[in-house]
Amino acid sequence: MPQNPSVTAPVNPNQLLVVVTSLPNMEIAKSLACALVEQKIAACVQLIDGVHSIYRWEGKVCEEQEILLSAKTISSKWSEISSFIRAQHPYDLPEILAFSPAQYAQQYGEWVEAEVNSKI
């Protein structure tokens, strides 16, 4: 049977994935970060304070100070982590972006994979 040309090749399920979102304050960001690690959806989460965001929302230009959350996981966790963030996020339309680095230290990638797949 011919394959659908619009379907891309399957992604490596263990490929390192960096998932980014922004949050309104450190309290909410820490809570989400801890939940992601405790639920084994992410191996590591970094929070960067002092992000200055300028965006248009409902026809108005807005400016906010936000916290940038960067979670390290693997591609096979994308659906789970994006759904979890969406469910826990205080914004109506949260930014949820994912990037797969072209290069990274193999040992670090193996650690992330082991952490999110750990049964302990």
C-alpha cells in the first residue's frame, strides 16, 4: 500500500526534547516545574526570571514580566507534557513550544531518557 506523502517519518521517541512555556510569576512556575519532575514528565526544569514579553492580545499590545520555563524530556513524552502544561497553565492560550537539539551530550540525553522512563 503506498504511503501518504504528507506523513513525515516517525521521530526518534528517545530524542531529547526541550519544552518551553512562559508563566506570570515564580510561584506558579515553581509549582509547575516541581509537578513536571515529580510526575516524571521532565527530567530537569529550569526557570528564568525577568523575561520581558511584548505581545498583541485581543487587539491590544501588552507588556508583561514573565518567568520562562524550560523542561528537558524526550519526544515520546510530547503529548503528555503538552497536555499537562495546558491543563495546569493559568493563561487562556499558553505558549508551549518544543525543540529537539541537533546536538547534545550523549550522556545527558541518556540521563533525561532514564529519568522520564524511570518506574521509581
